[in-house]
Amino acid sequence: MDRVQKAEALFTGGCNCAQAVFAAFADEFGMDEELAKRLATGLGGGVGRMREVCGAVSAAALIIGMRLGPDKMKAYPVIQDFCAKFKEKCGSIICRDLLEGTGATMGGAPEPRTPEYYQKRPCVELVKIAASLL
């Protein structure tokens, strides 16, 4: 299974967007998948379901930081390039913009993962795009 497939499987298995992307790359850093999920938990739903920067994008920034950090001069341009490519493919890096028209709400508890959830949300595709760009 490649990393895109792994991120998709993690998301459809119940992880949030950030957890799915970050955990799909955990082994690259010698990190346990469970720890990766814990680290990325708060980034899901545009940071705690506040619909700010997409969790898949935030997770990608973490991964790039793990690869190139702590050197900000190396990491920042790569993160900016990633964000530009994601925005080009998806139209935005902002969760609320990406979910516009889906009925997604801010705050509160996450929605149950039902077949309807996956049909109305672009999140699984966003997770796959983020993983593929990495």
C-alpha cells in the first residue's frame, strides 16, 4: 500500500484529515502510527473543527518540517510551494472554503462517519491530494 492509499484508508477508517495524512508518513520518521495520530488530532477540521487551514495541509506542513527542520529557511519555501500546489488543485487551503456547500458546521462534535458523510464531503480526496503532493 502506498502512502496515498494508506492516508485514504486511515481517513475512511475514522481518522480526521490531519491524522490520516500525518500517520501515513509516520514510519518515515521512525514514529509510531498511534503517536502520529495523537500529534495531529487537534489539526483536524481546520484546527479543532474551526474550519481554518485544512488539516491535510497542516499535516503536510508537519511532515515537511520533519523532513527539513529545524531549518526554517529550507522548510518554509517547500511548505509555501506545497500550499500553492494544493490551492491550485483544490481552490483553497482553508477548510471552510473547501467544504462550502456541504452543510459542514464549525465547532462541536465531529459528524458520524456514515455513507452520506463520505458522499457529501471532499475530505477523502483532499487527504489523497495532500499525500500525493508530498
